[in-house]
Amino acid sequence: MQRFTESVQPFGGAVHRLTGSRTARRERNRLARVGTPAVEIEEISRVFEPRKKPPVVALDDVSLAIPPGEIHGLLGPNGAGKTTLVKILSTVLLPTSGRARVLGHDVVDETKAVRPLLGIVFGGERGLYWRLTGRQNLEYWGALYKLSPRETKARTQQLIERVGLAERADERVETYSRGMKQRACTSRGGWSAMRPCSSWTSRRPAWTRWPPASSAR
């Protein structure tokens, strides 16, 4: 069963398909010019084995490499394996085979090094404490990254201004509109302890079209 991803870079970039070790080697050569990839995936597979049911192949030898400074989205139907891949990169789920690295750190062998580099943003309005203010939510997340109080306060103000919540930062989240709650959720992605807020700027937007549901789930 053939699996592939197609990475599209619409602003003068190339279109390429990722289909296994040969493409993984090509990706490594391409990224050698820009240093350590932000994300490097080599022949990752994940098979779920539910009780009394046939095994489900969610990912099958997927290879993908993303340079630093690039915003990269995964596009595909429900069940295509997008969430499974993100969980593996987030150290929440172990791969059945293959390797994945975030800024050079293996997501299986170096989980403690990977996790401070990640900024997780939930969809919709989840992940907020509605009885706290927007500022208090951000300060709480900063504490989870074990930043100093001084750095937490400074980064909180940067993020508040970044998402346009400066005028309402000290009001309870429960008073926010839906759009404001989503902006507050988005600010969580800026809390990576090792990456400054400026890393949100993208030089090369790109998308990956994931396999159809008939090929991966």
C-alpha cells in the first residue's frame, strides 16, 4: 500500500512527495544547507492493535523534514494520521518504528530535551481557565515552563501584545468573545522556553497534504 505526503510551497518553492528512505535522504541533503532541521521524520510508522480487531496502520513509513523558520501545516481528511504524527512529535505517543527529531533531539530517547522546545495550542476554546484573566492564564503557562518570574512577566506582556489582547488582558477570560478566547489559546504557542516570540514569523509557508482516508487512518 503506497503512502505519501505532498509538501506544497506556493511562493516560488518546489512541490515534492515524501515516500520513504530515498526521499528522506534527499530531504537531509536539502536541509544540510540550512543546518539542523526544526523537524526531521525518518520512516515513521504507527500501528494500533485494538483487542479482537485487525491492526490499524495510522502511519506507514512517513518521512518529512521541515527547516527552521517555516510554518508547516498538515492537511487531510479525518483519519489520515495527522493527529497521530503530531502526538509522536509531541512525545505523547511512541512510534512503532522509525525516528523523529525536533531541533536535533530524538522524541523517544530525549523527551526531556524535546518538551521545553514545544508550544502546544489546542483547537477552539479549550485549554483556558475561564475564571482567570488572560494575563493570569499566560503567567500560569510560563510557570509550567519553569521560567523565572521576571522572564515570565516580560514574555507574558510580549504575548499579550502579539495577539492583540493588551486592552483586555486583566479581565476574566469568561468575559472574552470567542475570537478573543481563540487568540488567548494561540498565545500558548509562544511559550516554548527556548524559542523567542519572533520565531512565529514565517519566511516560507508550506502545507503537507496527507494521504486519503483509504490509505491511512
